[in-house]
Amino acid sequence: MSRALAVFHGRFGRATVYQLNRPFNVHAHREGHLIFHVGGTPAQIDVSEQRLLLKDDTVVAVNPWEPHNFLPTDMDHGAIFFVLYVNAEWFAPQPASAQGLRFGRTFFPRTETLDRLIRRTAALVCGAPSLRSLDCELRQLIDSCYEESWQAAEGAPAATAVTDFRVRKSIKLMSESPGAEIELDAIAREAGLSRPHFYRLFRTQTGVTPHLYMNTLIMEQALDALVATEAPIADIGFDLGFSSQSGFTRFFAANVGMAPTDYRRAAKVLRP
């Protein structure tokens, strides 16, 4: 069974150590995403249209809103992964360019120096750190990975910019009340688009489908509710539009890899 060994939420985003043995659905995050293998068997990570084998000598870096999923190679025992979700605003609070937080390469090797930093920071996360010590270590690790990703990278990736007012309107409508009950066809009509045109235009503008975008918003709300409130799991699911706790649990497990009860049990919030 997949489980969370350590989860910390803070201004930086999320720092997690997971033991994973189940596949995820294709999903995306508003944050940048760094994935490190720290124990057990390797795993396959699909990022956009690339399938990558993540081992203890490589790093996978996923840009904000880039679709990806996780495919374990050992369904019996799984493996341990140190995973970072990096808020773009923390990484670059006053971005000077449209690039923001974007990695130069999706897949790159772990140097000896980077490997030591990864293992030290993962151990710190598992050791219930103070905010100050974790924030400093994470800054060093994320900066090092960012710099390494641009070594021998070919050109700057194009930043996603939503310029069409109809897509901006649809995103606003989704964000105002994200929930499983929202009908994307109704969003398309509100934006003044036919269903096929809406889906095509939305993906062109954002890089993801409307369904994937909505799932991301729902997951953000679910994670916030699990760590910031003591509301029952069933109530959180109902508030997000799920008709049953089991339906919410299946959705959460398919996108996070474990049940919401397991995530909440491990999660801690680091405050200044």
C-alpha cells in the first residue's frame, strides 16, 4: 500500500517522502515538481509524451501545469521517493521575465554533490525539521536542481500564457467554485464556445485539457482542507462535489497515490 512517510506544507510549497507502489492518473500541478528516487526499485515517470526511468542517479523535473504520471515497477513493495512541489512565487517572488519557474530539462543526472544534497534534505524532511532549517536546505536543493537542469539544455522552453479572453473567463469560472459537479460543457457555453472549440482552444492556451485543469483545482482544495482543517473526510468530499466519501477517496488516491486519511495523518504545516 502506498503511504506518506513525511509531508510538510509551507510557503515554499510541499516537501514529501512517499513509499509508492500504485500508479497514478495523468495529472498536473500549479507548482514546479522535482522527483528523486531514494530507495527501493526504480519507477517510470511519464512527462508529457516522454517515458523516463527514474533511478537513484537521475532527477525528474516537471514544469508547472505539465501533465505527468507515475508507474511503479514493483507493485508488491514499491519504492521511496522524495518529492518537492515548488511554488513559483517562492522560487521567484518578483520574476523579471515570463519564464518564471521552468526547468531546462525534464531528465538529468544526479552529480555527487547533488546526490549528497538530495539525501541530506530527504533525511531532514523525515526528521521533523524546523521551518528555518528546512527552508534553507530546500532553497539550496531547488536552486542546484534548477541550475543543473539548464546545463546543456537546448534553448528556453516557451512559457504558457493565456491570452484568449474566453479561456481566461472559463478559468475564472472554474476557480470560483472548483468541484466535481461542475459541467465543463456549461463552462464552454458561458465562455461562448462550442464544446469541441472550447476543448481545443483551452489545451492550446494552457497546455492541458479542461478536465485536467479542473482536477488540479479540486486537488489543491482537497490538500488545503486536509492540512488546514479538521473537517471529516466525507465533508471535504461533499464540499468538493463528490456524492460519496468513497468517490472522493478514489479520486484522491488516483492523483496523490494514497488515501486522504493517510495523507492527513502524515501532513504537517510549517509556519514562520
